[in-house]
Amino acid sequence: MFSEELTDAFLVTMPGLVIREEADGLFISNPALGTSAECPEGVRVLLEFFRSPRRLEDLLAAGLADPETLLLVVDNGFVIDVALGFTAAEAPVGVASEIKQILDIASPNVTVVFGVPTDAAAMGNGGARNGPELIRTAFRRYPWFSRHTGRGAGAATRLFQPKVDGGTRAGLLLDFELRRTYRGEKPSVFDLGDLVCVPGEPLRAIGDRVSWLVDQIMEKNGRPVMLGGDHSITHYSLSSVARRYHKFGIIHFDAHHDTYAQPFGFITHANPFRGALESSSLVALFQIGLRTVEWAETDELVTDPRVRYLSALEVAECEPAQVFSSLDVDVPYYLSFDIDCISPHLAPETGTPEPGGLSYYRALRLVDEALRRFQIIGADFVEVAGPAGQKCGAADVAARLVFQTLVAGVPFEPLGNYVSRNE
């Protein structure tokens, strides 16, 4: 009844389903796809089973639903492929297996990029849902990478693949800003595309998919790089990190401390690091570029020895090596970069811009120093906002920092005279 690819796929209950009680059962509709069906009462168990991403084969093995009910929810898209949001009705085979193949070949040298286009938890200017595509558009200027789009069921699976240039300069990349010549083996980077975020769905539903994907990437020893999206999504990525590492730190670039309380567990872009502070695995939250004047509910943050910061003003007076001199190099770190850390005259397209901030070159040097000094196990670049399809200064800056993240492990030589003569 079901193909091998589908039974091995990870599926999740489609957000935004409308469930209405009927005399002889339930009437369920999927507004996003325009599908609807009358379902037996037992379908509730099935939808609850897939509230978190799981394999269809696990449900079959558990015997929690009969084959007809399974076919009903699959055909109507009441459960969807968690990887990129393809519905089972649209793409019954291929998508999850393609993602699985990518993750299966991951190694410590593989970086897996994915976007989370949501501003569901932003309280400032909107538009962060456009961030992933704005960053990808700006990224196209970098010549070592080309983006390829697949066909058919896996059409949304996009790969950053190193270009192969012809002639005697094949494999040579010149970085004039940092005076580097990158040679040799190019980085392995896969772009999984964006998680589907349905308008109006709860942030937790999006977050569950983020956590699941980060779990999968880290389980294969890959390094996740997430493109936002508002900063709330970092909470869910860090939840996966905390489950996997018994000791880790966070390097956090931001204008704001983002550690406000989470009343009733409510996650916003103002408190994505609060959950990490409650983890005994966290050994350091090092914040760079803070400015503004903000309220603290208690003195907990100012007395927690794990929390340290350098303001934007202080960072401007330090060399990159000095900034990180107090951090333990034996601890793995997750890097989170909120683009409002950058001066708004360079990156105005963000949710909550603030006066002052880091210069482009200061940020570039600091991120590069962190990437080369520490083991960076994951990263995100968030709060890039603005209208889709328009020029975006914040995306230009973020794309350069993403590029630096992708080449962090590539050997380089000092760049001297780059002009070669023909003998």
C-alpha cells in the first residue's frame, strides 16, 4: 500500500488543520491544500502520534491505526513530510529519502544549511520571514559556491556546491578583505531549503521541526547553520544542543540580551536564551555587542557567573583575540548572530534596530576569530527582515558572515601579489 520511501519518511501532523465534530465521526480539512475528509474517531490518535516528527513505519509497527485511516490522512495531506514541508499527496516518494541520503553522508566537515522563514514571535518590525531567501539571494555573489535546484519530488532540496573553475586557477579563491588565498579541498555544504511555516501555526509546531532537524544533523556529525527568521527559533536549536552535549557554551552577537523570562513557557525573540540558562550543560553565555537600556526582572542574570558580555562600545576598543581571551577553548560553542548587532546604517532591515553597533569589518573579524579559535558545533543568522525580492543591506552583511562560517575549516595562505604573469 505504501512505498518503501514513504514508510521510511519522517512525517508530522500538518499545522492549521480544522477539526469539526460530526455525528458519526470527525470532519477534518486542510485549508493550505484545500483537502477535506470525514474521518473515524481513531484518527485523533494518529494525529497526536505525529505531533512530533516520526516515521510512518513506526506507526505501522505500533498498530495504532488501520491501513485505511493511514491512507486517508496521507492522501489528504493531514500529515506532511517534515523535511521540507512537501505533503504526502504532492510527493509520495523521494523527498525524505533524499534528505536522509544527505544526512547519511554527513561528517564533521559537512555543514547543513536550512532556513526557517517565520516572524511568528517577533514584536518589532515584521519581515523576518523573508530572511532566509534574502540571505540566499545575497549569497549568490560568492564565486566558490553555486546553488543547484533538483527536479521532481526533491525540487526544494538545494545544494551549495563548490564551483569548478577552468584553467590554471581552478580551486583558487582570493579573499581580498582578509588577505587570504584559499586552496585545496573545498567545503562540503548542503542546503536543505526552508522548513515550511504555515501562517498562523503555533511557534511550538515550527520549533518541533527545527529541533528534529538539528537532532538529525548532529546525529550524523554534521554542523547545522540556520537562516532566520526571528530569533525565537534559536531556542529550539539550542534545545537540541543541550540534549546532545553535556557541556557547551554560546557565543551570542546581539544588540539585546534576549534572556527575558518565559511566562508560561511562552517563547519570543526576546528570550531564546532563557531555556539554555536553565540547562546544567551550559557553561558560558558570552554576549557581544549589547547596547540599549533594558529591564531585568531579577538580579539572576547579573549574578549568574556563566553570563558575560562586552558592549558594542567595549568591543570597538578591543582586538578580536582580546574579546575571546576569557573563553575556554576546550568547550564546544554554538554561535548565534542577530543582525541588529550591526550598526543600523549598514543593516537597517531588522526587527528592532538600535543606534550604535558593530561595524561590518568588526563583525567580520570577530566571527572569523570565533570560528577559527573554537569548535563551533552550530550557528544561526537571524532577524534579517525586509520585503521579499528587494535589495537588503542586512542580508548582504549576513551572507558574508555565512560565507565565513562555511569556509572556516578551509586552509589558506596569506594573499600577496595576486597578479600572475604569462611567461
